[in-house]
Amino acid sequence: MVKGNLFILSAPSGAGKSSLISALLKHESSRPMQVSVSTTTRNPRPGEENGVHYHFVEKKTFEQQIAENVFYEYAEVFGNYYGTSSAAIDEQLSQGIDVFLDIDWQGAQQVRMKKPDVTTIFIAPPSRKELENRLRGRGQDSDEVIADRMAQAQSECSHYQEFDYIIVNDDFDTALTDLVTIVNNQRLKRSQQTTVYQDLFNDLLAND
Amino acid sequence: MVKGNLFILSAPSGAGKSSLISALLKHESSRPMQVSVSTTTRNPRPGEENGVHYHFVEKKTFEQQIAENVFYEYAEVFGNYYGTSSAAIDEQLSQGIDVFLDIDWQGAQQVRMKKPDVTTIFIAPPSRKELENRLRGRGQDSDEVIADRMAQAQSECSHYQEFDYIIVNDDFDTALTDLVTIVNNQRLKRSQQTTVYQDLFNDLLAND
């Protein structure tokens, strides 16, 4: 059975990553694909379901799991832990499911060390001006808050050279086509195709 | 200026390679793509034009070009030389044109040594039975001739593991989509995108 592929999608907020992932899963609905569900110690927000949006756990549990090397990557943000549990992902991959990790450059670095065959994709906004517009959102935040978001976005962008692929999300449909191309391309590589078509090549090369 | 990518397409005869290349060039007509024109010492057949189907040269000229290391790859088949001249290809690549080489596994091996960043694609028939049907063609050839073609096809197939990508040409439209995917995927790689979007990243990362 052919394994699924592991992908990381990173982007500054405002680049449109979540919309692209949703559109990808809809577009390629005939193929098994899943977005990994992270584990976190922060409290659920209204409407968030355990096991759907996050796996919600206690801080002690999370720290024990760190000690047990359970995570492909984890980080502490404002006193809360966020992590990607490896067992669930490996299980999905072995079932032939493509798995997408929605994580930042720091998480990407950690996963790359443990899974060198991961495919990493950076999604960039089309311009600084457009990024700022998107970060301004509904126009209800102070200049200081916007400046802070912009600095964070720039920090994320500064790592674009660490990724295998770069998609610029200017026109959404083009960006989606680019993402579909990268995902489907992985399945055409020799290592995957020789597994899928083992019988065919045995047949083609048989002596009789 | 972003460079074009170099691709090798290899296949046993009967796999439908020529039709796929023609369809690709039609499908992606907005992008600059060209099939490399080989140099040969064999005589032109009726309808073949110099510089279009082949560059036709004298044997002495070809042997001098071999000595001058003019070719990315060459081979002698039934007393005639066939080769891929590097200068024309490098010029096309530097103009941003994707170049396709329609050569066999031996040529692929030679090119790979000189251009390690070449992307190599093997196109396989969907089954041995179908391959044999296609090689029988119009049914006017002897069993011996068919058996000989089949042995040649098997020899080509036996090298499938040396290629970066494998496309199985069962359904033509699917195979075409696969080929388009592989070709477009190359342009989304970081090395290319950082050249195309250098100004964008300078803009995104500017301090002001």
C-alpha cells in the first residue's frame, strides 16, 4: 500500500493559508487528505470541539508527552503549549492519507529534522501593502496592534528560503492551482509510483 | 530573469510519448516550451526539414563535434549518429524556455551526468498486452519483428527506476494532466520563485 505524503504549510497571517487549505480539501475531495489536529493546553473557545479543532489536554499531560517524545514539533506561546503528535500522523500516512500541518517556521524546522521527506510550502501575500490591508482587518484595532501583527508577519516571511516551495497568493484560483500541483506532483514521484505500479512493472519486464 | 527547466521524457515505443508531448505543448501554449531538435547523420526522410525535425550534418562534422564536447548526449544507432547539442539548449533555458528532450535511457544517463538538475520522466504503457497491441500496429509485421520490438521496449522499461517521475499512460487525459503537473511543479520550487519574486520579498522584509 502506498503511503500518504506529509506537507507543511506556513504563512504569515493575512496570506490566506486557511482558505487555501479548505479549498484544496474541497477541490481534491476524491483523494484522502486531512489537516492534522494539534494538541494544546489552552482553553477551548466557544464552539471549539475536542478532537476536531484541537486535542485539549492539561499542562501536566502535555509536559509528560514532551518527555515521552510524542511530538513532531511543539511550542509554547503566551504560556500555552501547542504541538503536533506524531502517532496520529504516522497512522494516517500509513493509510495512504496525505496529511497537512498548518504550523509556523519554527515548527517546520522541528518537523524537517524528524521527517526529512516532508514537503514544505510557504504561502506569501502579493505585496506588503496588501498584507497590511488584510492585517488591518475590520479597522477596529490600534496602529500599535497592527504594527505588532506586521512585525510578526515579517518575522514569518523572513524564513521563506527554508521552504521547498513558494506560492504567492495574489489571485486565489491561481494559488489554489499551484497548491494542487505541488500536492499531486508528490504522487508522481518514482518512489511512490513504483509501489503503486509494482505489478505493472513485473508484468512489463517478465520473460516469457 | 528566471531560467527555463530541462526535462527528459523517455519511454518504450508504444507508450504514447510523442502524443503526450504534442498535447502538452498545445495545453500549455501560454508558457514558453520547446522540444529540442536533435542532430543526426542519417539522411532526411521525405518531408523532413533541416532545423525542424533534425539538424542534418555529415558524419565528419558530427565526429568533430563529439571531440569538441558539443553534445549533452549522443549515440550511434545502426551506423548513424544522433545527438543533443548543448549550446542551443542552454540558450533556450537562459531565455526562460522549458526544454524537452525526447531521448532514451542511455541518453538520459549522459545528460544527468552533465546537468544534475534535469527532471527525468518515464512514460509507461498500461500493460504488457496493451504494449504488444500497440507494437503490432497495423498488423502487417512478422512475429519476429514484433518480438524484436517487444524486446527493445522491455529493455527501455527495465530502466524505469532511474527516472525522477513515472507516468502510466492508461487514460490519455490523466497522463497529460500528470505531465502538466510535473512541468508546472518545477516552477513553484523555491529556487525559481525566489528569482521571480525577489522584489516582493524585498518589499515584504523591508524595515521602515
